[in-house]
Amino acid sequence: LLASLDGLIFTGGSDISPTFYKTPEPWHSIEAEGNCDGRRDVSDYILMRWCLEQEPTLPVLCICRGMQMLSVVSGAQMTQDLRTYFEAQGLPYADEHRMEPTADHGRDFAVHDVTVTNSSSLLRQIVGTETVSRVPSWHHQAVLSVEGTPLRVTAVSKTSGIDIIEAVERTDKPFFIGLQYHPEVAVSKHANGAADASRFMDYENALCYFRALIKQGMQKQ
């Protein structure tokens, strides 16, 4: 089945168990964040490895958890919880990457800008600009460093003076991209006429990632 595909998207979802990290870690013990799914972790890990081992390479777009799984499989350094990470350094954290619950509703997507750091990257070719504005963000695990891996960082956002990695690419593959943010959410918001759609990146800017994946997949044919 997989061999018949022209492209693949790894979607967002639950936390990745820290036992899958290059250096396995114990669970952070934050009760509100205990939503790992071991079966999906195993399935996604095996599938990611399969995709990376294919020749010719399958075009792959990895979103949020997908980017984190790409980074885990590639041997990157991770943090299980951004709030804990910033508190350990004595720095403020104002939920820039995922809104906290309110009395009226549960958590919602945060909105922030992303800076493309590599002008020769696939990401820059796709978005055509140095700043990607108003991306939907929903995560508390994050990639801290890709040093010593086949990944390169292609976009960041600044939080309390620290660069948070927002996009990565495999340097050994023609189209293997990870995004920490959620363009598909903006596509859905605008397509469905959501009341808060104007908070997020516009429809065309959100759709460009998927158009690029389809174009690459058609070339594979």
C-alpha cells in the first residue's frame, strides 16, 4: 500500500513518549499532559523510518507532532514541555505556542510569526518570503537542537529571547519537510468561514505547503 503512494503527510496529535528520544527520558509527570499513545508512536516511528529509507524518496510533509517524530527518528534533542523548559532557565513563558484553557472554552491555537532562516531552503521556495505571519500553533513539546543530525533548521520563532525551532528539512532528501505549526488549521478556518479565521494566516499562504507536496508527488509519477 505505502509503495503505491506519491506523497505522505504526518499529522499532528498526541505527545510522543520520551522513551523514543535518542536519549530516553522519564515522563515529565505533568498530569494534564499525559496523553501519549504508544501504539501510534510505534506505528509513526516505523512509518517514518520506512519513508526515509525509500529510494527514490517519497515526498513527505510533517506537521507539528509529525515534525517532532521526524526529529526524534533523526536523533534530534527534544524538550517534553516548553513551560518547564523556560522555567528551568528562569525565563517567562506566556503560552506563545498554545493558548491555555479559559473559563469559556478549552485550549485554542495560539498565533505568532515565523522567521525563515535559510534563503536556499525548500521552505523559502514554498512560502516566498522571510516572514510567515500569523501561523496557528498548538504544541508544548518541541525540538531543541538538530546538531549532529541530517536535519537543518529552516525557520524559528523568538520566545523570551530564545529561538524555538519552527521548521526543519532533511538535508539528504529532495522533499522531506517538518513544520511545527498548523497550516491545515488556517485552510480549514477560511474554507469553513470560521468566525476567527481572520486571526490566522490567509488561505493562499496556508495552502501553498500542500500544493508544493502535490507538485512534488506528481513529479515522482
